[in-house]
Amino acid sequence: MNKMTIGKHCRVMMTVLLISSAGESRSEEEKTSNKNPIEVSKSIQLPQNLMAIENSNWGLKTTRMLYGWQMLEAKGKMPGEGVTIVLADTGISPHPELLAHNNYPSPIRMDLALDTVDDDNFPDHNFEAINLIPRHGHGTETASVIVSPPGCPSTFKNLCVTGASPAAQLVPVRVSDSVVLSFGRRLAKGIDHAITINADIIAIPMGGIGPMNQLRDAIRRANAAGIIVIVAASNFTGPLRIVPAFWDETITVGAINDRLKPWVGSAFGRWVDLSAPGVNINHARTEKRDNEIVYEVKLAQGTSDATALVAGAAALWISYHGKDKLIERFGLDQIPTIFRKLLKEHGVSTPKGFPSKRYGSGVLDVVKLLEAPLPTNTKSQKKM
Ligand SMILES: [Ca+2]
């Protein structure tokens, strides 16, 4: 990653609508006033370092992500170990939060990366693109919420990012610079790349409007190859049928705020499978200002962040059960269906009055997800 150069692009690419995190944080006071009604399992203890991380990160706390880490540790595994996640987004930058720190190596697999916009293997952000979203560095942001090593890199002191599954490997695939509708062809190409490299999960924090048949076919191929496809519901599109979020082949994630209520910008509809924290989430921010690339950590919001947390949780689930064992038991092509069912039915906590018809079955709860017993179906009777 250190060899990356920035800003080689100048073309404006027509592409699918990117669902960006947008907006900024509220006050500290408002942030800390949130209460977590999810009762934490008494049998699992968090060590002090993880407790400190949890106390500064309401998203990880609400979803009990770090308790999931402890459940994995009891099996001798690191969080997300052995799992490959393809992130289809605007590319990646060598942000310190994505480089090695705190005894974790860099989670970014540049050797497997792809750029479907420039048709090369180097998916850096295009800071020159005309962009209707607030920032160009969206892929770096999303990646950090999925896999940034725990705590602060040496160059950062206060606000830092801890990813949901930092021992997973993340393959950045640039499929878009921003906005605008198209046919999803670049995204389809990125999905086929995920199949080629035997990825376990694809995270898609974007969407568009239209039939996009080629994209849908690619997602079906991914499911058949055992790849779990996790998609942002989208931001500020209300009940519009954004794809691929609307399709049955994807797991669609809406966003809640830190009062555990649906975030005002979260798209909604019966096709939303579940919600996850998407407001005031720590991000690795990469921006170009006065011709210089600036690396920071900030708070932002959007269904992209919620999607990142669910992608991380999916990685923990695969790690926890072991991909080989899942394949042996259910067959590769059944894994996405089984995961989706378990996630929706068991992997959530549902706050009282939660509007399930619009924002999914509840709020991601990683302890419940990992504790959920696998179905008894065997390979020979695998239809669900
Ligand atoms: Ca970090």
C-alpha cells in the first residue's frame, strides 16, 4: 500500500449511484447520552483494552461486536481470521488506520485488488472526479469500519478507528468514483473478480435505479459461489427501489442512530433485512486539500457504515463456524441463504417499537448471531 500514488485520474466516469456517508457529528453530550438496552451476555468478559475501545465506539458496543471477538478467541481465532472480504467502492488510500498497528498487519490485500474504472490493478481514489457525494475517499472510510486494526496507529492520538473484523482480509475493488446512474457493469465486473479470488463476502455500499440485469446475474453467480453479498439500503432515497438493495439476492442494511431509532436518512422498505449503527461512526477520512492528501479520523453517518458493520459481523460468523465446516455441512451455494436467515431471525436485537416492516428484523447483535444454532439441514436436504 505504501507504494500507492494518488490522483492519477482525471476522467469522470458514469457509474452507479454511490451511497455515501454524509454529514457530521452531533455534540459529545448527545453522543454519550445514548443508552444501550441490549443486555450483554454475563458469561463473556471483555478485557480492559477492549472495554476501552467499546466505551469510545457506540457502534461496536451496541452490536456487541467485541464480545464476538471474545467468543472467537475462546476458539483460538482472531476476529475475522481466514475470511476474505471484497469491498466494491471508490478505491482505497494508504491511510494510517489501514496500515499495520497494534500487532495487527495491514488488512488490505493490494495484491488481489482491482480497478474496474481504469482497468488496472491499482484502485486508488480519484480526487479529481466530479462528485455529488461529499467526499472522494469513501472506500477508505468503509474499509476502515470493516477492518482497521484495533486502536490508534502511532500517528493518531485521540479519535481512532477499530474495525469490526480486523483479522479479516479486505480486497479493495474500485467500481465507481461517485454518483450517477448506469448499468452496474463495473460493479458486476468487481463481483466476478470476487468470485475469481474465492472471496467469502462482498460489501456494496452503493446502489442505483434500473434493471441492471448484468449486475443481478453477477450477484446470483456470487451467491452460487457461496459469497455473502451485503448491501447498503441507501441514503435519502426513502422508499425508492434502489438496486441491488431491493433484490432478494442481497442482505440489505439500514442505519440506526445512537438512540437506536432509524436514522432519518436511511432508505426503508420491506426489502431492508436488518439495521445497524450508522450515525457518529469513527471513520478513516482521506481528503485532498490544497493539492495535499490529508489523513484524518472523523465521525460521519450513512447506511455505508451500517453495511460495514454487518460485513464485519458476517466475517466473524464465517470465522466462528469455519468456512470448510460450513461447506461440508451445507454445500457452498447454501451458505448465503443460511447466513441471511440466521442473521435476520437470530442475529438481531429488536428494541421495543422498532419499525420492522421498514427497517428490517432488528439491530445487529453479534453475540446472538454467533450463538444461533446452525440449521440441522444436511447437504442432501438443503433447500430452505
Ligand atoms: Ca485502528
